[in-house]
Amino acid sequence: MRSRSIWGVVLLTGAALAATSFCILDEAYWAARREHQLLFVGTPLDSLAAGLLVVAVPVGTAGLLLLLPILIGRIRRRPVRRLAGWATAVGTAAAAPCLGVVFAFAVLGATGIRDTVRLEAADGRSVLVTQDGFDGDVVDIYTEYGSFRYKWARSAPELAGWPRVTDQACRLDAGEPGLRLVCGDKTMDIDVQEPAR
């Protein structure tokens, strides 16, 4: 019994840390988006945050499933203990669909419901090309603007639709002062802004 309660506390603590980290990273992502910037650490920061939520939901659920029977079992009065047990069962049944929806959207966010392609020119400058994951009609280009930070440079409606940007052989050519993105037979010039100091 004692090991179950210890594991329940450990799992709930881990879920709380993952959920707190999700909140911090998600807020940082949206703060950057308000400045027309994208935070990228090998993947967009919102995908990393959603991955933490994917961890928090099942780990927190497992922790509660370990702790609640122990806590309810400690209630001395039998009618109150039964009422608490039934209330917990009804609450669990009501919360399960909500947690399922949260988990499903977290998985979509973690796996990326959009495509993000990072291209690097020969001189080391890089851009991100993002394309929405539904019909692919929104394509944006971000230029490097500091460590892990990319700033919106322009929309690229000429790359919208199919084939998707990830399926095209795109390359980034260095130029002065801007960059040139070549995807198939389409060529786009990109103005590069100086990074914030």
C-alpha cells in the first residue's frame, strides 16, 4: 500500500512539473508569435510544449488512479466512504472524454499539424518555411533573428497546396543582402532583417 502511495505522489509530481513546463513554453511561444516571431529548437516550441502535455495527461491520470483508492479507503464512516467512491467514479467518467480531447489535441500539436522545414544557405544563414497541416494553403517564411528565434519575412502563396513544401526539393541560395529560396520551378527573394542585439 505504501509503495502505491509513493508512486502516486511521484507520478502526480511529474505530471505537475510537465504541465508547468508546458504552460511556460506555451506562453513563451505565444509571446513570440505576438511579435511575429517563431521559436525553433529543432522543432517549433509549441510542438515541444504539446509533447510535455502528452506526457502530463497519462502520467497524472495514473497518479490519481493510484492515490484515490487509498485516500477514499481511509475514510472511516462507511456511508461517506461509499459516497466518495461513487462521486469519484462519476467524476472520472465525466472527466475521461475531456481528458481524451485534450490528449488528442496535444498529440496533434506534438506531432506537428503543420510542416516546418529549415533550410540553410552556404553562408550559414537559415530560414524556416511553415505550411499549415490541413489543406496547405498558408505558407510563411521566417528568417533567422537570433538564437532559436525566427522572424516572419513574408507569405509564400506560390508554394501553397500540393505538392507540399516538405515533398519539394527546396534550397536556399545566399545573396547580398537577401536570400533566394528555390522550390522546384518557383523562386522567391527573401529580405533578411538584422537580428536583435
